[in-house]
Amino acid sequence: MDIEKQIEFDKIREYWKTLAVTDCAKQRITEVFCYLSEGELRKHLRDTTNSRLLMEKLGTPPLQNVAEAKEILTIAEKGDCLTPYQLERIEKVLVAVRRLKDYLDRGKQYENPLAYYEENLDAAETLREEINRQIRSGAVDDYAAKELKQIRADIIRCQDQMKQKAEQLMRTNKECMADSYCTTRNGRVCVPVKKEYKFKISGTVIDKSATGNTFFIEPVSVAKYYEELQLLHISEENEVYRILYTLTAMVADVIPLMNENIRIIEKLDFIFSKGKLSMDMDAVEPAINTERRIVLKDARHPLMDRTINVPLQFEIGSQARGIIITGPNTGGKTVAIKTVMLSCIMAQCGLHVACREADICMNSSYLCDIGDGQNIAENLSTFSAHIKNVLEVLREVNHNSLVIMDEMGSGTDPTEGMGIAIAILEELRKSGCLFLVTTHYPEVKEYADKTKDIVNARMTFDKETLNPTYQMIIGEAGESCAFYIADRLGMPNEMLKTAVKAAYGGAAVKNYRFHSKENIVQKLGTCKIAKVKGAKHKADLSTKYHLGDSVMVFPDKKIGIVCEPINEKGVLRVQLSDKKIWINHKRVKLHVAAEQLYPVDYDFSIIFETVENRKLKHDMERKYTEEVLRYHE
């Protein structure tokens, strides 16, 4: 069973992760669950409280994600040279360490224990200042070393001389130039020479234009400076690497110190994330006991809107180990038991709880059965899913467990479900665990009244407004209020009487006070089903027109005689004065029926057949002939 998801602790955890800065703290939040050591738990709760107190005095601490810095330290440890970018990342971490030290140092005035983590941090000021002095904007700064500054100055001087020589050559040979500016090709300073003058300018052809009309030539007077420039670039590169290797060695020397800084930052990030969560939820530090006692005053579900959430008053363990909660649907029973378990789990994870005051016992396990659990893939009905979860609970439960169950015994025959519910409660009672269950069964309420260590509780309900008040009263059994709700919503009195009689017997009907005497079920207009007139429609068409009927054909209003009846497609054949046509029955109207025009057994071939065809048919009936009947439209 996924306890975290059922009670929504997974949502608390996801929000908690957003309050952390470092990847390590986020991962730790993902893995953390209930502490089973009392000393360890009390320490984590003190950390949460101290982090919140410190943030209330000094604001949010200056923490930074250090995952990239850990990778850079690994590179330095292997002896590889760090790049200027990587050195700047190390400097940023050292700046963050210095700021965090200042933050914690200011916290010492409040005698906050977390403030003394400052003594475990070392900002390595010498390394930070050296990186800051020598690395600027992702590159080694000109002033990192005197030699580097001189080399770069010589490079600029050499480049200027190359440009001056090229421009001087262009001024003295204007007629040979294709442009008035020198240019750079493949790292060399060139002059643009017209094709026809390429042999007039001494130098090396470096490139030419796309058309081939311009040659880019490096003059001889410029080439000697190019060699000097290349040597200067080599010197510059060597000096840059010397500086980078020096700084890398300095980083490697402080790797143990940096690892400790990172460890403290990640640890404080985890602690302060708990304080941030406490502030966001307006939570308090719970008292912890090992005496199997839970007391919550003004408890809230942390995910619910505070403006509409009704605080819960709850206590278990002092007088009873099991509570049977009853009350109307949507009355807050499920939210109540979720709030209790969620508060306990949060407390045992070292977090503050959303209460005014809380005293919570440590539990070795948290077990629950909430929701209908239907699963089509596993062929589980509501009842089957409940029983599967219950059996898993009973296998794991012990006297240090906290168990919650919602709608116990539901999803099957009420009588049998009630019996199973009582059997489950008896097993939970024997285990000695703390448990909360919700139910609607009256027999379960009676069981709680008669059984030691189990008490009833009810969720209050306003019968006038039909609104739940979300208040739990321990020691009193509740009712489902189904009849009150149905009555106020307009169910007819006769139906209510039938329901009361079926539930509690005929005598109860007399004692039941109905809210209204005039309730009736008002029938509303409903949509009608349009049926297809298939077979009946076709049967009517087959007898609509007969052979010999005189009909009027639309839209021309011509008179004709039916020579072939309607087929299955609703089409008939009509003999007009000059031809025979096929036409849909909707375009034909009966003019004179055949029975009014012709005697019985009249031979219609006289009308519809030619004289030749009639004679030929007569011959065919008497003898063999090779003649063929011919029909014309």
C-alpha cells in the first residue's frame, strides 16, 4: 500500500523539495522518512525549530547549489588544469561561504545552536582573492602577472605596426588597390590588390575574392611582424597556462576544506528547508512521547485552505486506543483521520505540524486503508480491494503501529460487512495498536460502546443548513443523517416513511418528524426516442401502387400508367404516352386506381406490349422460334 500517496504526504514532500537549494538536500528530502530513534528525532525537531527562529530574526540564509563545484573539485584532484570558468565557479562558492559565515555569525547573538556551524566553515580568503584578481569575465586578466601584461602589450604593438605597414603600402600604391582598407585573412594582415597588379606588390597571396578580380596579399614588410606576433602568442599562452595551473594547485590544496564547506552548506540547506516549510504552513514543534499518546489541538490539514479549514481537536491513547468515527457523508471523517496520520508522520520525519499544540507518540509503522481501491487490471472490486489492504495491515500491525481505515466493511452486503468490520476491529484491539476507523454501521457503534479501549466519536452536522461543521466530538456516536438530508432536499414524505420503516421498523415512523408535508416528485419533460419505421414502411410501399393504376407524375403533372410495381428501393415504372420511366414513389400521386379502370383479370400486355411482341410470345408458347423479344424505352 502506498501510505504517502493515500494520506497525501507525497504532496507535502514535493512542496518541501522546492524549498531546498542544493541537489543533495533535495535528494535527502526524497529519501527521508520516519525516524525510529527518539534521540535522533528530537535532534531533527530541534534543528527545524532553530532554523525557523533564525530565519524569523535574520531572513532567508544565503545558500547556493554546489553540485557543479563538487565536479570541479574532482577535476582538480585528478591534476587536470581548471578553466577560467571553473575557477570562477569555485570563487562563487567561496563568496557564498563567506556570506553564510556572516549570516551565522550574526545569529550567535540570539544563542541559536545553528549559528555555531559558522565555525566549521572556511571561506579560504587567499584563494578567493587570487581567483578574483587573476580571473575576470571568464578569462585570465591582463593584470594577473607582470609578464602577461607586457606580452599582451607587445602583441597590441605588433598588430598596430603590421596595420601601419599595410596602410603605408596602400597609400603608395593606390592605383593597384581594389579598396582603401587593409583586411585580415587567415590571421594575416593583407592588402586588397587588383588582379592585374598582383605581381607589382611584393608579398604572399593569402586569399582571393569570389570573382577572382581581387587578390589579398600579405606584404613582405608585414610578414616579418607576423612571425614576431606568433612568438608573442605562444608566450601569452604559456603564461596563461602557468597562471591557471598555479590557481588549480591552490584549489587542490584546499579540497578537504572545500568538501567540508560543501557538506555544511548541504546540511544547513536541508535544515533550513524544514524551517521554511514550518513558516509556510504556520506550524509548531510537536512534543514527542513514547507513551502511545496523541493529542492535537486546532490541527489543520496543511494542504487545505486555511480560510475554510475547521481546526480539529483530537486525543487518543489516554483513555482509549481505538476510535470509531461516525457521521454524515461529506462530514469530514476522512479528512480528520488523514489529518491525524499526516501530522504524526510529519512529526516523526522531524517536521513541524500544522497545529496550535501537539503531543505525538512515535510509531514503528503507519498502516491505512483509504479509498475504494478498485482495479480493473487486477480484477479487484471495492470490497476485494478493501479486504486485500486490511489483510496486509493485519500482517504488519503491532502495538507500536498507528492504523487508519475509512468506511470499514463497505462494498458488500451490509450485514456481512458489519460482521467483518467488527472482526477487524477486534483484531486491531488485540494487537494493542492505536487505530481510527470510520463507519456507518450502527452495530459497530454498539460494539464500541461495549468494548474496552474503544470509544465512539462523531462529526457534527447542522441539520437546518445541511452543512457539516467538521468538528469531532470524542465519546459520542454519530448518525449518518441520510433521512434528514433527503427530507430537506425534497424527498416525498411517503418515500421517507417507506425508508424509515425499512430501516428501523414501523414504530419509528411515528416518532420521525418530517420537515415538510407537501413534498412531491415533480415530473419533468423528457426527450422522446425517435424510432426508425423500417419494416412497416416498406410493407406499406409494396401495396401502395398496383399494375394499371393511373398516376400523375410530378413536377410535370403528366398522366401515366404503372407498368411495374414499387421495388425494395421505393422506385416504380410508369408508362407515359411516349416512353417508360423509372421514378421514385415520392414523385408520383395516384390518379385513378386500376380496379376502377379495368375489369378483373384484365390482360395488361395489350397496353404495355407491342403487337409484334404479343404475336411473338404467342408463337413461343406453341413452338420453337429464333426470334427475339424487343423492348424499347
